Amino acid sequence: MDSSGKVLQFDRNAAAVLEVEPGDRLDDVVSGALGPLREALRGGRERTVMLPLETPSGAAHDAVVTLHPLSGAAAGGGVAVLAVVRVPVPHAERFVDPAVVRRALLDDALPRIGSTLDLDLLSRGLIEVAVPHLCNTGALLLLESALDPEEPPAAGVPPMRRMALAADDGDSAWDAAFPTGENVVYPEGSPYARCLATGEPVLVALDGERAAELAEAWRRPPVAELLKGASMLLLPITAEGGLLGFFVCVRTPAYRPFDAYDVEIGMDFANRSAIFLESARRYGRERATALTLQRSLLPTGLSAPAPIEVRHRYLPGSKLVEVGGDWYESIPLPGARVALIVGDVAGHGVKAAVTMGRLRTAIHTLAGLDLPPAEALERLDSLMRTLGEREPHFATCAYVVYDAVSGRCEVASAGHLPPLLAPPGGPAAYLDVPPAPPLGVGDGPVASREFAVEDGTLLFLYTDGLVENRARDIDDGLARLRGVFDRGEPDLDELCRAALDGVYDDRQRDDIAMLLARLHRIPADDHVSFDLPAEPAAVRRARGLIRDRLRRWGLDALADTTVLLASELVTNAIRHADGRIVLRLIRDEGLVCEVLDSSDGRPRVHMGDDAFAEDGRGLHIVGRLSRRWGVRRTQGGKAVWCEQPLP
């Protein structure tokens, strides 16, 4: 066109679709185009607008008009603007040109969706490419055995799952007749069963009779009307491991039916799609395996004495490999105590996760033995050295034991970042824990620190991925974390979210495990201690004290059993220990009876055949009458305890 909008030259498509003539003005072809034309000429830049257009056949369209201003020598002869008018292809010509179908199907749309590894998103994307470029209605179905490796092979026609469905007419009847996500077994002898059996494309012309037969075999009457007069093409999807499924492509009677060219183009599409689907399927299977491994190794729920609130979070360092060596634990201990542990095995992936699982198993065993934190970490270090004989490993770990009766914490660390302590109403601070080498690295001893904490104090254990990455110094991360706890946020979940704020989008982060606990003591009325002399009369005194206390607690039903258990434990302490004996009763989730003495000798249950042996028989009674019992070392000796469930 020239600068006034008069048409000087046009191509064959314009002549066929618009019936334009030389000398016509642009507004005669596309109404309202002169305004954008003047703007394009004035600014000297390309301009694209959407304008109404009516073809000579009377069809109305929203045309996309792009105006390209021309300049220089190429603009001689009065030519000023090149106009490109895009209108929808008429129905009758939609699937006529195989070259157009191939380009739209294979070159333009398909490469854009091949990068996703989510099988559901990929399935929907592939169907949205097939519809409308190849067919009017399409569906993607995959074998159940390809989706679930545990699915046993089926006799006859195997079950399939419809992953995606699309229709260009927007008719909801397609979704009702062929719901997405449905598990389906196609009838024997149907085109679908033939495609599965042969692995070859199947082209079917569905007249009214054949459509009715399919509807009757499926017992879905609407299918007969939907497929009546349609052309259907089934495209098998084959990967290295065999057949994965097939595409179902349908053209309605208003369009050209499928032919040999469409079969060839469709198989190219199916073969390229098979590569994407196989990659997504393998990734999904590997990811599910990794997640199952991680979830089986990490605790699914944490427990602690009733006054202690615990929250935890785990965040993998990579979206592709969602397993790592970070872990957390909250292990309830007898006597209203809890072990809070966070550790980090060096490295990522399955090897680190397996090592982490071994350490978690060991830490549960050591916690069950009621070892002090420092000694437990020394035992873990020995385990890491054994594991390192075959393959080098090292890990860091912070181990805290909190006593909800005394309100005291004992902390030990092996190469781990210091725990963060935030007292109520006070500033947060990192604990000064005696340093020790990481587990499996050095011979240095592990020392512990013991201190008292206020009621309501927050204890935060974490791994280095929370405060350190390649772009941020660890001191800055520690300062940011301390600032989060200085705000005094009372809700533990909000604190966890605030601690992770800004970390989710960090693509260079390490794995993150964190454990947050609000420490409270048991109410003073729920525990009591009695000093007893190391003489036989102490047993009688202990019985009276226990009956009186259980009467106050409303636990008279446990009085007789508790008196018998305490008598055995106190008698054992008098016989084998010297000095002060302490009897302690704790009412928490169960009733705990403890006897503390100055001896470090561990009592053992008598297992011999000597019918006249006296030692160790009282512990048989303790084991039978209590839910659980055990022995733990204390600073001045040991404590023998037993626990009964509350009525």
C-alpha cells in the first residue's frame, strides 16, 4: 500500500479470501485499519492490531493485522507499507495441506512442551498440540503397567488410563463420555484392542452402525452420536521398553477424513511424543522412588512430653534429586525428657540418604540406652568410622536432651552449627557449645554443656543449608536467622515459615532440616521427689508416700501396682548402693516411678536356671507389671525407672 492506504499489490491468498482489487483502500478490506496505519507511518515502527473483518462469503472474523512501514530504496514507487492480515482457515481447508499440518504439529508446537518432566502436564500439552492441528478431538491413553511398575500384567486387553482429552468444539459431552483419569479396558475385537495387539496405527471410518456397536460394547449410548460419521485414527506410542499407549484422533464429518499422509504425519508425532513420555515416565518413577526412600528414612511424626511443642521442616536442595543426608529427630525419653537431634551427612542423593538412615537407626538405639549426648555422639563417630572403611563419609550432628521436670538442657555437638536459644521476652542467642570434630573425621573428644532454661524458651536446631549458600556468607545467614527469632513471633508454624523466607527460591541451596521446640516444664503438681535413707525401713516409708500422692492425683487404681514396683526398686537400691536414695513420681502421658542412687552398676534380670538365686528376680516383677522400664546413668550414679499407662 501507499501512505494513503491504497492497495498496490497483493498475493493469491488475499485475492482468494478477501477478493481485494488494485486501487482498493485498506479500510475497504479491513474496517478501521487507517488509524493504525497512520500511527505506524508516524512512528516508523511495526504495528499489530486486531480488527473485525467480513469475507465475501459473509463470515465474520477477528483478523490480526500487522503493518510494516517500509523505507529506503525498497520503498520506491510509492510503496509505503506492507500489511499482513491473518484470518482463521476455513473449515473445509483446515486439514487439506499435509505440509501445513506437519509444520504446525511437529515444528511449531511440539518442541515447546518437550521440556516438562511432569507426566500429567506433558500429556495435556501433547493433546493440545494434536487438537486442533491434527484432529478435532483427541485423547492420550497410557498402559497402567507403564504408569505403575507394580501393576501385574493382565491377560487379554490390558487396562489403560486416559491421561488427557481435548475437543475443539467445547462440547462437554466428550468429557462426560470419555472422562480424564478413567481406567478403561477396551472390548475384544475393537479398533483399540487391535492397535494394542499389533502396535500399528489403525484407521477406521465410523459410520452410524460401527459407532453404535462401539457404544453398545462400552455401554455408553452417547458415544454413538459423538462418533457417528467420524474418521478415527489410533497412533501407537512405542518406546524402548515396548508399547506405552496410543493417541486417539477423531475428525468429525465436517472435515476431511484421515488418509495415508495423515497416518505418516501422525506416526512422526507419536514417535517424537514417545521420547518425551518415556523421559517423563522414568523421571516420575525415579522421583517416586526417591521420595519413598526419603519419607521412609525421615520421621513421619515427632513426639515429646506433653508440655513441649515441636515443629519440623525438611526442604531438599534440588527439585530433581529430592533426597539428601539431612535429618531431624524428637525422641521422648523416660522421666519427662526428650532428645532433640538434627544432623547432616555430607553430600546429596541416595548415598547420603542411606548413610543418614543408618545414623537415624543408631541414634534411636543410643537414645533407648539413655546415653548422655556426648557419649551418644562418640558412639556415632565410631559407627561413621566403620562405614568410612568402605566409602568415606562424615556428618555433623547436634544433640540436645531437655528435662521437663528440672528445666535443664544438656547439649553436645559434633562439627554442627550452634543451636539457637530464644528466651521469652529476651534476645535470641547462639549457644556456646564445646566444639568437636564432625563424626567420622577426627579423634577429638565430644564434650557437653548443661544449663537451665526459662519456661517458654524456644530451641532451634538447623542444618547449614538454611544459613549458607554460594552467594551468601554464613555470618549473614546466622544474623538473619537470629533476627527472625528476635521478633517474638508466638506461633511456631509462623516462625518456621519466617526462617525459610527467601530460601525456597534459592537454587544454590543445600538440603535443609530444622527442628523448633518450645520448652515448658511439667507443672509442679505433676511430679514429686522424696529423699529416703539407705535402710530397710525406707521401703515402708516409700509405700506410704506413694499411696498418699496417688490419692491426691486421683490414681488410686494404680496404687497397689505402683507400691509393689517401688518396693522392688527401692529394695534393689538399698542392697546395691550406699548413701542417698531418691524416689520420684512423674505424671505425664503415663505414670513414671524412678529410684535414683549413687551406684553406677546396672541391675540385670536373673536369667539363670538356679531356682534358689535371689538377685535379679525383682526385676521380673517390674518387667511384667509395667509398660516399660529401664536404667539410665546420672551424674551421681544411676536411675532405675518404670512406666505405667494412666487409667
